[in-house]
Amino acid sequence: DTEVTQTPKHLVMGMTNKKSLKCEQHMGHRAMYWYKQKAKKPPELMFVYSYEKLSINESVPSRFSPECPNSSLLNLHLHALQPEDSALYLCASSQDRRNSPLHFGNGTRLTVT
Amino acid sequence: GEDVEQSLFLSVREGDSSVINCTYTDSSSTYLYWYKQEPGAGLQLLTYIFSNMDMKQDQRLTVLLNKKDKHLSLRIADTQTGDSAIYFCAEHYGQNFVFGPGTRLSVLP
């Protein structure tokens, strides 16, 4: 079992829909991450929150909007997505120290129709 | 930018040892990681090694680090069918983790 919980596990949405992905961790970690993973590829970093502040945005299109309501929660709001945005979206957390590994959730499998 | 490379595929027979190799470019990396991803799941941290070490052993897993050549390997002893997965090498670079392309390990009965 993973200590990082993501919901929903699967999501199918149309290009005009608005939906949100949710992530929760109770390990006391102060950094939280969103990664996008396409099939047979490594995860690609999208956003990093450190102490609830956005510290990295890897030039992600504005149709993806992250939110960190508190140190345990991370959301990703989705609006007007394209079919090429279909992917596995992974949330991760860490202690935000140089020697601290990432702990991943099981991801949300997103399909945009 | 930073780059991590791995061979893409490896097939072994059940009971044999598997060796997955990785090369990286950032000489200032202090920690290097191995993650395992099974179908439909997220990445599971397997083990990691500090850059001032050259070997770390954890049950069936042995990590070897050659810092001079920037080469990292993961050896899995007595490989089982449950070890079939994709294995990612990663280096910690600033606030990001740079992942290799992943090695797909197939374990044949």
C-alpha cells in the first residue's frame, strides 16, 4: 500500500469538462509534486510545491492548474484538456531535503475524449 | 540539462540474477535512486545510495555505484516472476528528480 493516496483512480472527461485530481499524504512531507507519465515513458515533472508554495512550474499549459490547500493536500484542476493530455498523472511527496526520496501515489489514469 | 540513460529491455530466467545498468551526468548528485513500476501502479521506491558509498545491499537487492564513470547498477538475486516490472534509475537534481527511460525486466519461467 502507498502512503500517498490519489483519487480518482480513473477519469474520463470530454474536452469541455472541468475536473479535479486529488492527492493526500500524511507523512509530514513538506514538498508535493505532480508528474505526468505517458505510456512506456518516464514521469515528467509538472509542478512542485514546497511548504505550500509553488516553487516549480515546468512550463505547463494553463489548462492545468495546481492548488495546495495545506501541507497534506494537493489538487490538480483540469479544464479544456486535449486528447494528447491523456496520461497517468502521478502525485508524489518528499521531505524537501537533498537526501529525501520521492514517495509516489498510484496515479490517476486520465482519458480525454 | 541532466541526462540519465538505461538499456530499455532485459530478459532473465526465473532464479537467475538480473543486472540493470544506468549512467547519469550530474556529478554533484548526492543520492541516486531505483524505483520499480508494475502495470497500472505508481513508482515504488526500491532502494537508494549515497554518492560517497560504492555499494549497498538490501536483501536480494545490491546497488553498485562507480562515481568516476557515473555508472549505477541494480542487481536482483534469485529473480522471481513478481520482479517483472519497469525499473527506473533517478538522480536528485535540485528540487527535481531526473528519471532514466526505464528498463523493462521480463522474467521467464
